[in-house]
Amino acid sequence: MNHVVTLTGVTKRYGELTALDDVSLGFPRGRFVAVMGPSGSGKSTLIQCAAALDLPTSGSVVIGGVDVGTLNETKRTILRREHIGFVFQSYNLLPAISVEENLTLSLRLAGKRPDRPWITELVERVGLQDHLRRRPAELSGGQQQRAAIVRALAARPDVIFADEPTGALDLRSASQVLDLLRSLVDDLGQTVVMVTHDPAAAARAHDALVMADGRLVDVLPEPTADDLAARLTGLAKRPAFGGAQ
Amino acid sequence: MIRTALAMSGLGGLVVAFFAVFGGMALVTGTGVIIESGLRSSITDQRLTGADVLVSAPQSHWEPESLPIGLPERAVVPAKLIDDLTALPGVATATGDVTFPTALLSAAPGTTRAGATGETSGTRAAGGAPDTTSAARTGRGTLETGEHGAKTVNGASDATLAAAASTSAAQTGEHGAKAVTGPSASAAPTAKVVGGTGHGWASVALVRGAKVIGSAPRAADEVAVSAAHAVRRGTDVEVVAAGKRAVYRVTAIVDTPGAPALWFADRTAAELAGRTGGPRAGTVDLIGLRAAPGTGPGALAEAVERRLGDDYVVSTGSAKGDAESPGTAAARSMLIALPTSIGGISLLIVGFVVGGGISLSITRQRRELALLRAAGATPRQVRGLVAVQGMTAALAALLPGAAAGYALAGWFGELLVHLGMLPERMPLSYSPLPAVAAALLLLGVVRVSAWATSLPASRMPAVSAVRESAAEPRTPSSVRYRSGLLLIGASLLLATPPLYIRGEIAVVGPGTAALVSVIGLALAGPRLVQGATGLLARRLPAHVPAPLWLAVSNTRGYALRTAGAIAALGMAVTLTTSISLSHTTVMRATDEETAEILKADAVVTAPAYGGIPDGLMDDVRRLPGVTAAVATSTTTILTSPFGDGGLQAQPAAVLGPDAGAVVDLGVTGGSLADLKGAAVAVDDRSGDVGDRRTLVLGDGAEVKARVVATYSRVLGLGPVVLSRDLVAGHTTTGLDSTVLVRGDAPLDRLTGHWPGLGIAADSDSPQAGRTSSQLWINVAVLGVLLGYVLVSVANRLVATTAARGPELTAIKRLGATPRQLTAMIRWEALLIALTASLAGLAMSAVPLVLLGIGFLGRPWPAGPLWLVPAAVAVVCVVVWLAFDLTARRLIRRA
Ligand SMILES: Nc1ncnc2c1ncn2[C@@H]1O[C@H](COP(=O)(O)OP(=O)(O)OP(=O)(O)O)[C@@H](O)[C@H]1O
Ligand SMILES: [Mg+2]
């Protein structure tokens, strides 16, 4: 079994509301996986649990052979540093430090020496070499998101989770970011899990997972944009949207 | 406090503004009450309650374009005015009144008054075992008396005392009272002395509701006593009146409220008060008028004013209290002067804190304001919104702040009374006026700072407003930076006076310098913080722990945010160290110089007698072991300390030509032996022997004097020393206040004949006393101000830290463990606390070093130097509490 992260019977509740309902799945190494589904279907909750940013109410998440649920906050953080990179929709760059310092921040926190050639390679790949000394606020949204992706990759994580990385970007910037993610998978064998609402974006992935009401309702290998659009429209029309079962 | 702020930090920066305005309101209202009292308060227990109008000489000195200066020494009125005023229509009676100090000596109940008949048969034992009763009373006196009638003559010492007593008999004999000769047997084991005032019998008519039992004193040896003295009619009492000791027969008891008093036959009173000859011949202290039936006091006062013009003060109602006791007018002008010296600092701090609080609350809303702009609000609308918000927070704080202000003023008044700077019978006057004035002032400050802070945010184009607001770190303005540096530079100049001016006045420079540099620090702070932390970040070894690195980066990145706190904390450190240590330095220098000046081994005072009574000097001189004794007193003169013509009341020592025996002023020209006639000795930097000086004395009289000596030790006795002859007739009591004694003498023996004497081994100069009460006032004010600054800084830190939730969450998501987050916050706290302490110490260092060089001849100030680590520790604790308690919650939640 070659899964970087394995979820078994993961349920996440917020009070009465069940955001994730008994989800079991594994993310295979070296694949580009898209997660789709209507708003509120539990996509963000899913990848946050998978990335150990959050703990499930029940069920287990295993990263690098370790059950996340058995770890305390500090140990979980350390595990995450070693195995996971996360790209947020809102970039999450620290405004007070330069772009370059942002790139190596996670490594610093891990007490690791940054692998300079690797970071330089990544920076050149995303075309940020001229912007390293600037503050994040002085970059465009697309540039900031690319910087965030470099930061996620800097520690060579097993898997990168990206929550709507293109959500705030225009078409061109979004396309650049998607190209980047795809090339990471193709060229470097990186595992990438990306949440998106855009069927065209999801079509760039190897597999598409479809969520509805906190459940994993479909897995589409090598999806096309049309398939996905049709599948999602069907879900959106479901009368029980937001309901229990 | 921090917990409260924490609980309310959800309400945003407005809480900070609220607390800032609350404290500011309390401080300004409190100051206002003090100022208003300086203008309007009056003594509670008037003596001449029966007079409708009092006429007195002005007790304040008016200079063009400045506040009147209160004159503490009695200025007198010619007695011939009494006749003029009696003739005035509407006047029923016009009565001249004089006041002089009296002391009633009394034996313990049950002891007979052996000496009262004037026989020289008193007995006194000198030396012997200490008597605990009198030791307790006089502090150190030892006294033992033999049984009545027993003659325990004890060698030479007793003979000396007998001789001394006969001298005083010769003096008192003049005005006909039975002289007490010989050491009186009234010196019973519990002999007491009760101080009070003395007046002419006519004054009783001016006391409303005085019940007189007995007949008026007519002969020179008769006296009426107030019921408070508790003696019986017909008995003989021993009295020291205006320094003259004699026995009087009590002819009447006068039942009046108020302080103990004695009434003498009018002629006797005039003699005792020195109005029958000498410089004050033919004068009275004041004239009391009773209105004829049908004339109101107001109308009478107007008529008198028309008749007398501006040369005299005509008072009615509570203002009469001022005429009665000139000291109250002086105390009042002190009340006005106090806030002008410390009020500047308070106002500065209030402006600083309130402005900072408002700007913080606005800065925290930058994003919302930007979005508002983007949503179509005009710059004016945005500013209006901000102003309304600030005003709301301020308005809510006004009432509680005012209440706290009145409480604060009351507490401060008690302190002044305790320090003897405010008469107990002159309570502060409370009216809504100070609160109203304070409210207007604070709302003004709030309005202006709200406007100034919201100006950039409101003017910015809407798009960049949103953009900029997202990028919280902003670049500090360079105009602000440069003006800050300029102020810091200017403060260095202001700190130099101690190098070339000697005297207490030189302290003003360093104090101002510290203040100016603090403002400079607040302005230049953001850039300085950016620069310093930038340097630190670059110098930081590559592999420092991530939390430390992040802390440095944050401090630099959010320079505006941190610099505000650093400047406020730095201000606290600067004020504490510079104000306290400059005072202790001057005090130390004054003490040291006083020790060099006064060669006295002991100091004798006679507070119960209102001054050194006649005969005491001789008694002292006749004691075995006394090599020299010099009487001195302190009066007030108006001088121009900065040489710019602006007059200030200042204590000045009064010495006679014999002063040289005990006083060593470091004479550089002339001689103290020439302190005769209209003569003064002056600081050798301010004049030369032979110069002519015009001085304003404590009663407002302008006198001309010759400089007969110059001296170098100006700290101990001040820059001018007056001759006794010069001030004769220009002081209220006409008595010396202190006898400086040289030699190892059994001074305790004096208390047998003169109970209630103060005998002290160390000699304090008048300047030292003044400096130390000034120090206590400063310490009190400083304490309140520091509390205010620290609480408001803590508030600010809590508010800014509480707003960092998203930032902490972000860092945590990037892989920071809770421990690393906590460490980062602590490093930041340490960085801010240390930077603030360093900056604060740096700001006060230059003035203090210069002051040390100028006053102590060494480049550091006098202690207590533990104030420095203490100030640093307090700053560290405040910052640490504010950061750690607030961040702990955020980290748990992040
Ligand atoms: N912290 C929270 N507290 C309470 N409810 C939450 C919380 N986070 C998410 N939810 C709820 O859980 C459900 C799933 O949310 P989630 O954010 O995973 O949806 P999503 O699929 O990512 O939606 P979107 O496409 O809009 O981002 C939603 O109904 C949401 O309201
Ligand atoms: Mg989501």
C-alpha cells in the first residue's frame, strides 16, 4: 500500500452538524488529486483533517505510518512539518517579513537548514526570483500564491494539500498555478491534493473526488471538465442538499 | 487591570481610548481643583467674625504679565487710617488689630506656682538623671527639678542660668509686667507651653459672639485669655508674648471658638507687637469695620474702596480670612504654582496617552475604514465616523474620570497638609468648574488626535486604502523621524545649565530636557525601532531559534505598533529616573554644602513661642561648652532666578554680623561681619562687594541694600543672605526662628526654663526642607502619572496583542508548535521591554550626568540608584504580563 495519508472512518462534527461523515480513503503517492463538491460539502474539513491541521471527532488519520490521533499538539505539529505542505486560499504569508524569509519560515520553525539549491530551483520554476526582497503585500495575488506553494514545497513534504489555491486568482494566474502544481507532480513525483470548484482545474488532476453532505460520493479517474460539470450539477440539484442523509 | 483589559479587548481599541480618557480626566480635573483652590479657597476658622469689612495691606506682589506672588510676611496698615475710616458714613466702629505669637506657660495641675509672685526663689536642679516625661515631649531633653522650696544649688551651671534669667527680667521689665526672675519653679515636672496668638483687647469687639466673663485688661500686667487655655480668672499666668516673658494676672475669660488666644491692654499689645517705636511704629495689621445699622457689608466695602483706592485690600465674607493670615495667600499662590511646574508634565502625558489610545483604536479599524471608503464613503464621512467613535468612548469616560479626579485632588490636598505646605484650616474648594474645563480639554485632545490619525486613512484613494490596510506594516514618516531627532538634539542643549548655573534653579533644565527628549523619542521611535531591529536582524547569527528570529522580525516589521509602546514605556523610565534622581542629586549637593556652611553642633528652635524668645539666646550663650551661638531666621524674598526680571518667591536666610562664628559661606569678598544696616551677601557669580541691590522683601516692601560680602556656597542658604537690620519690621513675628549653637553644651538644661524647645543635633537648611517637600510632591505626582502611563501602556499592549489572533494562527499553521509561539511572544516582550528601558535610560542619562558633574563633581547622580533596575523591572513585568496573559489564550485557540 503506497498511500501518503490514510483516512479510516473519519467523522467530524461541529455540534449538531456533521461536516464529515464516515469518510475512508487513501491518497496515493505521486498523484494529483482534485477534491470537488458543493459549497459546505466538507472539502476543506476533509483536507484539514488529512493534513493534521484539525482532529476528527472519530476515525483515524495516519500520516507517514503514525496515527495522528495519538499525538499531542506539539508532536502533531512536528509530524506535519515533516510530511505535509499546505497552501491556503488566502496565501497566509506573514506581512512583516520579506518573501524570501516567508519561503524558509517553516524550515526555520522546524530548526532545519534550508536546502538552498532546491529553493532556488523552485523560485525559478515559479518565476519569483526578482521579488524575493519584497514584502508579500507588494506582490500580486498570483505571485503571492506561487510564493505560498514554494514555501509548502521547501521542506520537501510527502504531500501538498491546497485549499482552493486558485480561488482568488484571475484566469491567467490560476492557470499558471495549476501548471505549476501539475508540473510538480509530473517532474518531481510530488503528491498534490487540491480542493477546487472549477471543473476545468480539476480536469488537470489524475483523479477527482466528489464530496456531498460530508460524504465521499464519487471518485472519477482521469476526469474531463464536462464529466465533472455534469456530475456536480446533478449534486447541486439534489433536493436533500444540506439535509442529513 | 490587565485581566480587565483582556476581558474587554473584544470591544476593540475603544477600551484603550476609554481608559486613557478616564485617567486623563482624573489627572486634569485633579489639577484643576488645585488651581481653583489656589484662586478661591479660604480659611475655615476666621477669628474676626464680627467685622463686616477688613482693611489690610496687599499680601501679594503683582508684576505685569504674570501671576501674583503671595507674600507670606505681614504687610501693615498705618494706624491713622482708623480715624479716617471711623469718620466714613456707614461705619459704626473701626478697630485696629495686631497679631503676635504668644505662649502660655503652665504648671501641671496640683502644683503651686511658686515663682508667680516674682520672687527669685525658684529652684532648679541642673543635670541629673533623664526625666522620661519631658524627654518624650522635647524629643531629647532631660530635666529634673527638685522639690519645691528645696535649694539644690548645683555648682556653676545653676549660677549661669540665674544670671541668664535676670537678663530677661531686665528686658521684660520695660513694659511694667511683673518680670519673672530666676529659674522659675513653674518648671515643674510636667511644665507645659501652649502656643497661641496675642491681640489688643479692642479686637475682642470684632469677634462675633465672644462671651466675656470678667473685666477688660487695663494695666500692663493684665491679660484676658480664651477659654481654650483653661485657666481661672484672677490667677497669675506666665506668658511669652512676642518673645517677651512676663507674668500677667488673668482679668477675663473670653469664650470664643477657634485657636487659643490672649488679649492684652491695647497699649501693651501695641508695645509687644512693636508698634510704639521702630520700623513698624504707628501701624496695625488690619482694621476691622463694623457697619452702621442700615448699611450692608457690600455697600460699606465699596465706600471704603472709594475712600482708600487701590493701595489697600478691602475684604468681606470668606475673603476676610486672607486678610487675617497672610500665609494663606502665600499658600494659595503655591497651589497655583504647583500645577504650573508639574501640570506641564501631566498635560503632556495625558495628551500622549489619550492621543495614543485614540490612534490605536483607529489603526485597529483601518481595514474597516478602507472598506468603507471602497464602499463609497467620502473621506469626510470616514473622518466623521472615526470622530464619533472616539467621542463616544471619551464621553463615556468623562463622568467616572471626573469623580476620580476630585478624589485624587482630595488625596493630594491631604499630602500637602501633611507636608506643611497647605494650612489645615484652608480646605480645597470643590466646584464643577475643573471637571467642565477638563472635559472640554480632553474632548479637544480626542477630536484633534482622531482627526490627525484618520487623515491619512481617509484621504487615500479607495483602492490603495484596501490594499494598504491589508499590509499592516507601514513605513514611518520621515518628517516625523527628523523632527523627533531634532527634539532629542535640542534636549541635549537644555540639559547643560547645571554646568554653568549653580543653585536649585539649574534643575529646571534637566527636567525639561528629559521631557523634550521623551517627545522626540515618541516621534522618532518607529524609525529608530526599525533601524535598531533591522541591524539586530542582520547581526543575528543564522541559526538562532526561530521564535527569537520571528520576534525580531515582527518588532521590525510592526515598528509603528511596537514603537508606540516603547515610547510610552521609555517615557515612564525617563520620568522616574530623571525627576527623582535630579532631585536627590540637588538634595545631596545641598546637604553636603549645608554641612560645610553650618558649623553648628546643635540647633535650637522654639516653635511653641513663635520664634526665639528674648533671653533664650543669652541662656544658650551662658551654658558651659557653648563657644558660639548665632540666631538666624528665614524669610521670603522675591528674586529673579533666571535674571530675566520674572520674580519668584524664594526663602532667604537672615543673619547678623556675628554669623561668621557658626556660618561659613565660603566668603570670597567682603565679610559677613559687615551684615549691618541695609546689607546683603550674595552669590559671587551674581555680584560684587559694593554693588547696590533693590530687593522685594516678604511683606512686599522694596528695599535698597549694599552688597557687603560675596560667597561661593550658594546651595545651602540660597543665593542671597539678608542682614537682620534689613528685614527688621518686615516680618510677621519679628523673631528669629533658630539658634545655631557651636560647642558641646548641655542644651537640655534649657528646657527647664523654656519648655517646648526643639533641640536637634543636625542642622537642616531652609533650602533643604523645601527641596525635600518638593521631592515628596514630585514623588506623589510621579507615582500617579506612572500608574496612568503603565496602565494605559498595558491596555495598548493587550489590545494590540489580542488583535494578533490571525497572525498567530497563520504562524501555527506554518508549523510552529505552541511552545514556539509562546517563546516568540516572550522574546517580543523582552525585546520591547529592554528597548524601552534602554531608550528611557538613554534619554535621562545625559541630563543626569551633566547634573552630577555640575552639582556633585562626578558624572553620575546621587542615589537611590536602585531606581534604575526597579524601573526596568517594572517595565519588564508590565510588558510580560500584557503579552503573556493575552497571547496564552490566543495560542490555545489558534
Ligand atoms: N469551525 C467550524 N465550526 C462550525 N461549523 C463549521 C466549521 N467549519 C466548517 N463548518 C461547517 O462544516 C461544513 C463543511 O464545511 P467546509 O468548510 O468543509 O465546506 P467546504 O466544502 O470547504 O465549502 P466551501 O466550498 O464553501 O469552502 C459546513 O456546513 C460548515 O458550515
Ligand atoms: Mg472550503
